[in-house]
Amino acid sequence: MSTPLEVLTRVFGYHAFRGRQAAIIDHVVGGGDALVIMPTGGGKSLCYQVPALVRGGVGVVVSPLIALMDDQVAALRELGVAATALHSGLPAGEAATIERELLAGRLKVVYMAPERLVGERTLELLSRVPVALIAIDEAHCVSQWGHDFRPEYLGLGVLGERFPGVPRLALTATADGPTQRDIVSRLRLADAALFT
């Protein structure tokens, strides 16, 4: 098994972690849940991408915007990572192909919209593969106090029950005290370590 630093260097071309990245990544690789508050451009995505590549299985990333998912997938594929996105913008045939790839264990990172992830069909599909971690990006969307509340994020609290033992990270650039408490409560992350 590669270390996080080896993955960072070999895949992403960096030779050192920034800020709290190493602590967050070590915590998640070790199986811990985390709430990560880090400014835009601070390297939040590496905090789930590196552990997804270090841990066995597929990293599932929740993202609210199709354009954002597609950008992340394109960047990962350019680096040689088997990444894809499952969202409502895909033709049915393409979605079915992705599901087959997932079941065959050929994917390392899969991005999904929250409403896709909490659908019973997707939850059942994921129960048949080893899940490395679940990352909830733009986690302030779960909070009524957040600046762009998304009701479909509310269903994500079920993930801890459906995937016990799978580390979950909630990541956002902005979350004041009430928003942080809301994220922890709604996502059922009571035991999560807080990294700011």
C-alpha cells in the first residue's frame, strides 16, 4: 500500500502537504470522520482524493454542481486516476456503463449529486462494492444557516448507517459556528474531528 505522501508525489506531482492537509489525510486514511473548513484554493480536494487512492475501494464524492464534478473528473483523468461522475446530465447508456465499471472495481473516485447518492438504487449499488470513503463537498449546503441551502443534502445523514466503518468527510470553505453545528447534526458526524 502506498503512503499518502507517495500518492501525493506520484499522482499529483507535489512533494509536501500544505497546512493541515497531512493531519486530515492521516485521520481519514485511519478511518476517522472529519469536518474540514478550508478556504477556496486551500487544497480541500486533496483531503479526499489522496485517501481515496490510498485506501482500498472507491472514493464517493458528493458535489452540488455538475460543472464542478466534470472539472474535477477531467483533472483526475489527466493524472491517470480512474474517475467519473454519475449525474442527471448523463445519457442512460453512459450511466449504466459507469455502474458496470463501479461493480467491476475499475473506478477509484466517483462524483455524484446528493439526490443521486441517496436514491435507494444507488445506495444498493454502493453496498456491493468496497467504499474507501464518502466526501461531502460544499457541506454548508446541508445547513439552513448556510448561504446556499440545498434540501437534497438533508438525506445524506443516512450514509453513516448505510456504510458503517466508512470514513466520512464534510468539507466547506465557509461555515460559522451555527453552520458547523448544523453540518455535524444533519450529517450525523458527532464523532468527527474538526479541522479549520
